[in-house]
Amino acid sequence: MRNYLPLAVVVSLGSLAACSKPAASTADSTTAVASTTASTTTTASADLTSNEGKIRNAMSAAPDSVASAAAIMDWPATAGGKPTQLRAGTNGWVCFPASPNPTGAVGQDPMCLDAEFQKWAGAWMTKKSPKLAAVGVAYMLQGDRGASITDPFVRTAAAAKKDEILTALNDQWTALAGSLPADVTAIQNRIDVLSKKSRKKQAAGIDLDAAKAGAGDATALWSKAQAAFAAGNMDEAVSTAKDVKVKVQALATSLKMDLTAPAA
């Protein structure tokens, strides 16, 4: 599950920082609140499928004076992963495109964070205590999709359900991946043995050609399942692995094998 910063968290940080640090100078304060609307030249884009679209979307979070020279980062592809840089920056700010949306809410919520706010954001995403030396500033001029103002780590029912499903898929994959490779190997070994002339009598009544074809199909399907897993497509990985299991069990029956018996 990807992490993101809700607007409520942005507002909360500003309040907390203001209570614990000296007031900013008039010039600094003016800079921080100078723009309350998105730039007329950079607008939010619904195209989050390309790097260019993500960059435009991220830049819409702040005034051009900030966004034009900010580094643009994409969200981690996996939980616990690192953000990917889409464009280098020169002013110390970092902007992110609209965050992943597990709740089904609509709208855009790109954000731009200054160096101090980035420290807090990093601490929030890793659930550590932030170590700040100054007031942090962040822009979310496109708005927010909604978040708890009392618990920054609160989980929605939809997000919790998605995590539950993902956990179940991971458990199924672990079980299948722990047995299928050995079963496929055992099937192939059985075919190799029965294919020998000395085992002709033992192979009576077994269609070895069909078994060989089935073993090839099972091997190809298992490779497909592994590729889906490597790509993060857990639904496809588990579904394909289950198909492999069905084929392997059918092959074992046709080859008069007991896959549950200890290997000799």
C-alpha cells in the first residue's frame, strides 16, 4: 500500500510548527501565503499514466515560483519502496503528483513540500518522531480527497479490506510457491522414468505423450505465474498458480503418482 500525506496532515503540521517556533518574518510569511489558487500556466492533469502527465499534475500543487524549479518525485511503486525522481530540482522543494487512491474518493491532491516539511513527511511515512529545526511549508492548491484530522494513520474500511485481500493472496502464493516447483519436477521425473524401455510394463495404460504435453503446459503456466508475481500482479499470479496445481494433480493421477508421499 502506498503512503501519502492528506491535507489534514499538512494543516496540522503548520499549526504545530507555529506553536513551537518563533514567528516567521513578514517577508517569509508573505511568501508562504502569497498564492491561494493554482498557477494559470500549470493546471492539474488527470493523466497520471505518463511521466509528463505526473509532472504537470505535481506542479499544479504550488505557484510557479515554487513548482517550476522543484524536484518532481513519483510515489513508491510498492509499500516500503522509495520514491522515483521524475525531474531534478534546484530550489530544495519536492512535488508529488496526486496520491494513490485506495478509498474511491475523487479529485486531485498533488503536493509540494519544502525541505523542512520533507523531514516531517519522511517521519510520518515511517511512523517516527519528526526532528524539525524550523517551520515547514507545503502547498496542496488542488485540494485533498479527505482524511482524518485526529489520526494521520487511520485506515478506511476500504483500505483495510484491500490489505486483507492482499494478505490472503500473499499467503496463498507462499503456499503454492512452496510446493508447486517440487511437484512439477516430480511429474517430469516420473515421465522420464516411465519413458525408459525397461519400464514399459510399468507404463502400461499410461498415455505418456499426453503426459509430456501436460507437463509442458504446467511448466509454461508456472513460468507465467512467476512473471505475474515479479510484476506485482498478485491476482494473476495466484490464479495462474492454482491452474498449475490443477494440472499437476491431474497429471499425478494419470501417472499413478502420490504427490503427498515422501520422495524416495
